[in-house]
Amino acid sequence: MEHNVIQVLLLLLVATFVGMGARRMRLPYTLALVVAGIALGLFELKSLQGIHLTPDLLLPIFLPALLFEAAYHLEFKKFLRESPAILLMALPGVMVAVAVTAGMSLALLRITGLDSFEGVPFGWREAFLFASVIAATDPISVLSLFRSLGVTKRLYLLMEGESLINDGVAVVIFVIVAAVYGISTGHGQPPELHGATEIAVYGLRTFLWMAGVGVALGATLGMVVSVLTRQVNDRLVEVTLSFILAYGSFIAAEELHASGVLSCVAAGIVLGSFGSRYGMSATTRVAIVDFWEVMAFFSNSLVFLLVGIELDVPALIGNAGMVVLVFVAVLAGRAVSVYSGVPAARLFRMEPIPRGWSHVMFWGGLRGGLSMVLIIGLPLDFAPRRMLLILVFGVVALSLFAQGLTIKALLTRLGVITDRLGYFAYEKARGQALMSGSALRELDRLAAQGAIHAEVVERVRGYYGARLAREEAEATRLAGPTIGAERLQEAALHLLAIEEGALRHALAEGVISDDAAEALFHQLAHRRETLRHGNEGPEELADALGEVLESDASEV
């Protein structure tokens, strides 16, 4: 037990330094973690021996935290608005991707004569197992890049929503495929199936049970916890309830042989979209957001480090031909899913998705830890297991590096982040205005002390005053409604943080009582939530800022 704790602490320490280095070198954090994990694996440190990325570690421990944190922020109204495209890609799209990937993988390997590994042939069984496992996307590194580059929130929502749903669908398909071939995956003893009719009936029944019960159970538990939080006004208790909901919904669904992934996602969406608005105080909402951000960071850090440690670099290099061919098949399956699902969504009269976004959604569909864990979960005595491990691990590595390192160039090429050039010019003018304003304040201070002659003061003030007016005018011109509103939002949030720091200091020094501090913390949390939710456009931001600026203590 003590040894395991030390291992976790060491990995978190490595993750901390990797995060610092990745930020300094402007590398995607998750990719930097994988590289660090590979390095740790090559050095074979004794202190880290025995720790592996296993189904028992990822599925019930790390995965619920990642799923719940993302689902909690996925507002149901916005998800519903974009649901045609999301569901088309995550349901029929994943099924089509599995079929295309399986067929193309088998064809490419047979054409090139690479359809066997250590005497084990790669046939239809192996092709469908591989395709169903690799269908789960994991665009964490891409989404973090989106946030840093200011990519539109609608594109972010499309990719995040599709990823959350297709993870659950991919797991269901994998369970069905494994059962068809008589392979146990922990969801009960697979039945003996004879003929296409029995297979089709079993597949449909299993899919409806796992998906339907998973979603229904998660939504029901989410509503129950939402009602409970309305009866409680204690942020520590309510954070604990959200923790129980995240892990309880996942475990309960798995015990019923339903989809724990979809159950956890449904629970998170319900609590985030309903419970947080109607059953929680503003202070509690902030506490829950902060708690799950820490949980997600903890889980992401360990998962991607363990992914790197698990990668067998010599084996991947030795079988590079097979890995590259199946990677091409995976890309083909993803292409069919995206380029058929996005146009089909227009039939539901949703707002058209720009053509360039389809390219981003195709190339940004990275593979990650879930695919690796599903394939690790195959029985140890299953002959093709090692071959499938190498193929899946290889595709995950290629996906993370080939796609993850080039997505920024693609975004720039497609003009998705062209506005960042305007941001740079605006920020430069804004920075120069701040410099001039600071110089003027210092000049006034020196003049008040009599340190500078009055004639010199007037001449210098004229120079800096003219410069300040010029730069402020340029910043206003460059800002436009969107940049201006976002900068106001940033400024207001920053000042709220300053206010909160002063309040905490006053509480620690005993200047104010606990009750008064709690009331003021509640007011600050309400103002912060108002600002954070006004992030859809200039008008919404203006309304949010107006509400904050006009609020007073009587609103508490």
C-alpha cells in the first residue's frame, strides 16, 4: 500500500514538472506526458515497477472523473441544439467507422502480406475487435489546445460532445463483438450464437440494454442528487454528493451490465445543467467546478503518463508496417464517419457546420487511454492478444503525435484561429496603453514629492498623455464587440479574484466573522458564475457584466 502511494506521488511530481516545461515550450500537455512516460518506461526505474495501466485502474478510478468533469460543463440546451451532428457521428457514425476500419485493415494487411504476427493470423475476428476498440476517440489534448487558441465554443462543443457519446458507444460495440466471438469482457458469460439472425438479435438487444439502461440510470441518479442538493446548503456535503454520483452511476451501471460510460455522462449532464442551476448556491457551484478540475487534472496526468510507460517502443518499431497500415484504415473510418455525419445533420435544420470544421473534427479525433485499456482487458490466454496490443498501442502513439502535433497548423491553415492575429494587435496596443498609464501615474507621484521640476513634468506628461490617448484609441478600434466583451469579462474576473483574496485575508486575520465572510463569499461566487455563463457572444457578455456591475449586497 505504501509503495503504491509513493508511486502515485512520484508520477504526480513528474506530471507537475512536465506541465511546467510544456507550458514554457508551448507543447500540448498530454503529449508531453506521454513522452515523459516513454522515458520513464525506458529507464525502468525500480520505484515505478509494477504500476501499469489496467482496466481495474482506469475504468472505475480514472475514467469516471474524466467523463463527469467534461459532462458537468456540457450544457444540455447547447448539447440539444447540436445533437443531430453529435449523435449522427457518435451512433451510426461509430458503427460505420468500425465496419470501414475492420474491412480496410484486413484488406491492407492481406494485400501487403502482413496479415500475421508470430504465427497468429489477422482475420475478421481480429479486425472487428481492433476496429471496435480503436473507435473510441480521446481528443483531450486537442480540446486543451482549442482553449488556449480561442477556438469557437461551438466547435469545442461538437468535438467534446461527440467524444463523450462515442466512448460509450465504442465500449458497447466492443462488448458485442467480443461476445459474438465467445470472448468474456466482464459483462457476463457470452452466449453461444449460431447464424446471422441470432447475432443480429443479440447485438440489438445488448446495445439497447447497455445504452438505454446506462443513460436512464445516470439521468435518474443525476436527478436524485440534484433534488438532494436543493435540500442542503453545505458546499462540502454537496461536493461529496457529486463525487458519489460520478462513481456511483458508473459502478451501478456496470453491475447491471449496462454502459458505465454513458451512465456517468448522463449523470454529469443532468447535475451540471439542472442540479447546479436549481439545487446549488453559487458558492457550491464554484466549489464543485474547482474540485472536478483538480480530479480531471489528477486523472489526466496519471493516465497519459501510464500510456507512455505502457508503450513498447521496440515492439512498435519492429512492427511499424502493420501499425501504419491499420492507422490508415482508422483514418479512413473516421473520415467516412465525419464527412457523412456532418452533411446529414443539415437534414435536421440545424445551423450549418462550416466545411473547414469537418476537417478539424476528422483530424482531431485522436485515440487514447480507453482504447488501450479495452484491449488490455482481453483474456491473457487469447492468442491474438499480443498482436492486438501492439496494433492498438501503435495507433494510439501515431494518433497522439502525428495528429496532435499538427492540429494547430491545420487550424491556422483553415482559418479557424485567424482572429488570433487581431488579438495580438489588440493586446499589443492594450499593453502599450497600460505602460503609458503606469508611467503617467509614476510621474504624478514624483511631481507630488517635488522630485521633478514643474516644467519637465508638463513636457513629459504631454508626451505620455498623447501616447496614451493614441494607444487607447487603437485598442478600441481593434477590439471590436467580441474582443472588447471578452476583455471586460477577463478584467472583471481578475478583479473578483483580487476581492476574494482580500476577503480571505480579512477572515484569516479575524477582521470579519465567519458568517459575514460566508455571505460575501456567496456574493462573489454569484458574480463569478454570472460572468462565466455570459460567454456566448458580445450581447450575452454585456448583459452579464451589466448584472454584475449593478448588483449589490442586497442580492445575497
